[in-house]
Amino acid sequence: MRARSLVLSMLLLGSGVQSGAAEPLAERLHAHVARLAGEIGERNVWRPEALHAAADYIRGEWRRHGHTVTAQRYTIREVVSENLEIELAGTAHPSEIILVGAHYDSVQGSPGANDNASGVAALLELGRMLKHTGLRRSVRLVAFVNEEPPFFYWGEMGSAVYAKAARRRGDDIRIMMSLEMLGAYSDRPKSQRYPPILGWFYPERGNFIAFVSNLASRHALRRAVAAFRAASAFPAESLAAPGFVPGVSWSDQLSFWREDYAAIMVTDTAFYRYAHYHSAQDTPEKIDYARMARVVEGLAQAIVLLANDAQGL
């Protein structure tokens, strides 16, 4: 155990992650959320100009940091929709992929600051932070469209379209991470709720980040949580549970489970903590950017550890 901790420390020291101070990262995250949820606002196929503006913003930010952006387009409700992707190629095992995704649409009637401009902001910053890292495995970042109802669960979800295409291509995705609401935290007692029974085993304060998977992905879950805890002191909890437990399957990881990929969700637990879920009050000033920055920094370091782990994934 001590030898493995030493190896992890050496990987982190030599990772080259472009982190910067916590305050500038928090400010950058705030700027992304303010643009997506404040200026653009509600974004979905019923507001196609806003949906396209969000896609253009994501594309522009990634290009600004030197990435080549690939678009997977399809038409739904007579609206052209895009999944957007960048890839940082691995040097030793380039065909082995760690995929990190977040959906950029919002539910009807909500500007979607936490759900899910927070996840997209993290995705954009991961693209910047990982740009000049040395990675043995490839890291792919994908902004998914059309996650929210009425598309959720069905084949028109952007992540479902993507995952099916990945399986047809034979993409070797070793782990998929869905970033789903990363911005709500509270130290208030009883600020965290849970599905039945689970509250007996987990903290009563909503001041942690959660890693969640179905039972089939529990090995990937353990690896991801171990990497995050090696990289960050931010409180983290994990749960591997059947997909029928309310909330466990409620994001883009579901699409990858259906294609037999290992996938997990990283989340602040959404409606189990956040009072403004799927409402008009889900606005940029509700986000705790300082704590969100600590989570994003930990995720960046954890991704590097997973990409460079000599034991494989």
C-alpha cells in the first residue's frame, strides 16, 4: 500500500496538469456557467437558437485552447443537434479510452445552472487543464446534447446516439464518467437526503461529491474513487447500486451501460440536496464555485492517474 501511494504521488507531481490557484479556476467556472445559464439561458430543441449558441460556446472554448473539435450531428424534432468531442491521444495505449462527458441542454423552464452548466463548465476546464499532460491512455471529453426529458431514457438522447456509434466502431472505452451537477454543497445538518435506507450509511451534510454506478461498473467505480481520493482531500462518497434505485441511472451513464461499457456518475446528488433542481431558480448565483473548483481540480488529477496507471483499467 505504501509503495502504491508513492507511485501515485510521483504521478501527480509529474502530471503537468495546468491547475493554477483555486480562485482563478473558480472564476473561470463561474464565467462558463454565467454564459451558459445566465446569458444563453434555457437551451433545448424548443429553443434551438439557445441550444446552438451553447454548442458554439463549447466549441469556441475548446478551440481557443488548441483542441480539434469533432461534431456528431443528428436531427430531432426538426432541429440539428450536436454531440461535441475532443480527444487527448495517449502515447502508450492510445486505443484505451477514458471518456468524460456532460450534457449541455437544460430542461424546459429552467436556465440549468447546476443542471448542467456546472458539468459543462467542468468539462471545458478539464480540456484546458489536461491539454499539456502526458497521458498513456487517451482521454476523450464529450459534451452531450438532449439528455433532459422527453429524450431521457430513449434512443434520441445524445449520449445514446454516441454510445451506440462507439460500440459499432469498437471503441475501447475503459471507463466513462458522467459529470452531472457539480455545484451544490452545504455544511448544514440534514442538508443531504437519500433514497430509502441509504441515509443510515452516509453523511447528513451535503458537503461531499458522490461517485455512483450500477453493480456491473463497481470495479470502475472503485478505481475512480481511489484515484480521486489520492489526488484530493475533498470529501467523496461512493455508491454501487442497482439501476432501479432512484437517481442512480438518471444521466448519460445509462446510455453506456446499455452498450456494456463501464460507466459512473460524478454528482452533487441533484434533487437529494439541491432545492432548485429542474426549476426556473436554477441560476448561476446558486453555485458554490470555490468548492466546485476543488472538485474539478481533483477530477483532473484523478483522470491523469487513471490514464497513466501501469496496472491497467
